[in-house]
Amino acid sequence: MDPLLAFVITLALITVVSLRYRISPFFTLIGGAILFGLLSGMTLDATMLGIIAGVGKVFSAFGIIILCGAVIARLLQEQHQIEEIVADIRRYVKNPPVIAGVSGYLLSVPITCCITAYIMLNPILDNLEKDKIKKNVLLYLAAVGGIISYALVYPTPVVIPIFEAFSGGMSPILFDAVSIPLSLVVLGGILLYFRFVHPCAFNPEDTGSQETCQKSSGAGTPVLHAGIHWRAWTPFIAILVAIPVALLFLNLSQVSMINFIMLAGAVTALALAAPAARAHGLTQGAKHAGLIIFDICGAGALGFVIVKSGFAQQALSQMTLVIPIILVPFILAALIETAQGSRVVTAVITAEVLAGSAVVNAIHPLPLILLISAGACIVSYVTDPFFWLVQRTTGDDIKTVVKNYTLPIALAGVGIFIVALALEYMVFR
């Protein structure tokens, strides 16, 4: 069968299975890899070897990073330190919607999972507002803010695979010098969108006090002092300090550096944690990391099999006949995101498909990475597990979730896309 047709059939079935049965993405993606391999003419043995290689490749790239992020997150949660971080932010940012967006934005990067950051912030933000509509606005902003940094800032599991595939030796510091200001501008635009759609949520009314923040289980209230809670911030400070140490003194490669700095953050969090919290946080963090890692490994398996089938060259040659080459990475990422809903999966598969193609040589690395990130934000709908999590936590209907979750993320994607085009045509040509 034509690999392009096999690709369309595979993504369609993955979508149907994901919506109908809601089983683990790992199994749907592995099943999709087997189906695609057989439909495209590969033998079962070659397909299985491709799956094994793809799983191993992704696990080696993300295993340490995600485990460290999950352990840091769990240890902070166990000791009520997420509440302390939000309280510190609140001292300098008085507007609850801004607090929600900024908190989601900041936590998603070091925790390496925007969904985990949202889950951790949920009970805290729930106590910042008494009105249900205003509470839900905070939750939407935390979700969207987390996705913006998750899709743009290095190092996250979304940015790492496309950066490593297409950076061409570009420094991650240089990339973040562009992506961080861009992501903050996009976050500001999203806040303006919510201010227009929900003006009542931005009214300077009494929103409760930081002392009302409670842990997820509701089993107690943390004691918050007047100063900055440096202990809660220390794992993140350790990550930041480890970056120049890795680059300037240890002379580590980019791959080694990201694993090194995440280990530094996790070791710091473990060292500062109380013994009871340390044991439980490590165990629960490892469990959560396992779920995330295997889902991403399933994406790696599908992506590797797709590349081995020869799909990339054929599909790209057909796409470039009918659309400008500058649009290819954006449209390809948007299609993959629509089909299976995970931005990490989209990044992994898009990187595998485009690697070595004419697209890489035709577009400067920085706009190319931004185009893929933009495509990964365009359609966050029913195949996106985060969509359903937000729907459950807010209790809103599908139409409302689309207005407050899907549409703002799509607007963010459009903004990133416009900036990528401007950089390509006005700066790098």
C-alpha cells in the first residue's frame, strides 16, 4: 500500500481507538506502528525491530529527564511547596488570572509535563476564587500557560526532539533567547484574550488569601511566612546553576547537559526533603514518570517505523508539489497533533519524518523549530488527553472547553507561526 495512504489510515484508527476505548496511548501507538509497518509493505520482523529501536531511542533520550521532573514535582507536592511557590508569585503579581497563567507557565518546564503542573496547581487555584466562573478561568489559564512554555522553551520533552534534530549546532541558550520572550508575549496575548472574553474574572475583588491554599488531599494547610520560600525554589535554582556549570566547566554536550541539570535538580529536591516525604515522593514520582515515559516511547516506536518505511521522502515530495515548503513542517505537525493529541508525540514523529529531508535545508533551524511547535498547538481537541482533564476539572461542557482551551491554544499556535514566518523571511533570508 502507498505509505501516505497507510499513514492516513493508521492515524485515523489511532484517533478512533483513542476516543472510543480511552486505553493507554502506549498500546494504541504500538498497535499503530504494527499496522503501519504491515500496510506499507514491511515484514512483521522488520516492523518489530523498528518498534524496539524506536522505544529504546526515546527512552534513552527522555527517561532520566522525565523521572527527575516527576520526582521533583511529587516532592514539592508532598511538602506543600507548590503552595509556597504560588504564594511567592502572588506577592509580586496581585491579579489571580495572571498568577494562574504565570504559575502554569513556570512549572511546566522544570517539571517536564504541563499536565502534571496543572494537576498540582488545581487545588491551589481552586482556593483563589469563590465564584465558579472565575475559578474555571484560572484553571484554563494555568492549562494554556503551561502548554505555551511546554511547546516553546528548551528543555521540555516537546522541544528537545525537534531541537536536537534541526538545531544544526545552534546553542540552546540562543534558542531560548528567542523562544522565552516569544512565549511570554504569547502568554500576554492569551491573557488579553481572556480579559476580553471574561472581563469579570479580572475585576480587582477579594479573591481570598494565600493562607487558604490547601494540599490536594485537603489534609492540612501549610504555614506560610512573610519572606520568599527559598527552599521550595531550590531545586529549580539548582537546575539553573547547573547549566553554566555543565557548559563552561564540564564541557558537556547538549544531550548530556539536559540530563545532568535535571539530575542536579532531583538530587537537590531529595536532599532537602523530609525523610517521610522523600520515600513516598520518590515512589509516587517514579510511578507517574513510568506512565509518561512509556506513552512517549510508543510515539518513538511509531515514528521510527514510519521513517524506516520510506514514508518521509514520498509524503514530503507530494506535499511540496501543492504547498510552499515553508508550510510543510507546520501542516505536518498540525495533522499529527490532530490525529493523536499529544504534543510530545507530535514533536517526536515530526522530527523523525522531516530529518534528512529537503525541508531541513530550505528553512533556517530557528524558524523550523518554531513552525513545528506552532503546528503542535493548532488543534487541541478530543484526541488531546489534556482536553478531557480540563473538562473534568472545570465541569464545563464541550463547547465551553473549546472556547477557553482549544481556541486560545490555537491562537497561540497562530502567533508562533507568524513569528516563525517573519524570522525566516525578514531575518534569515
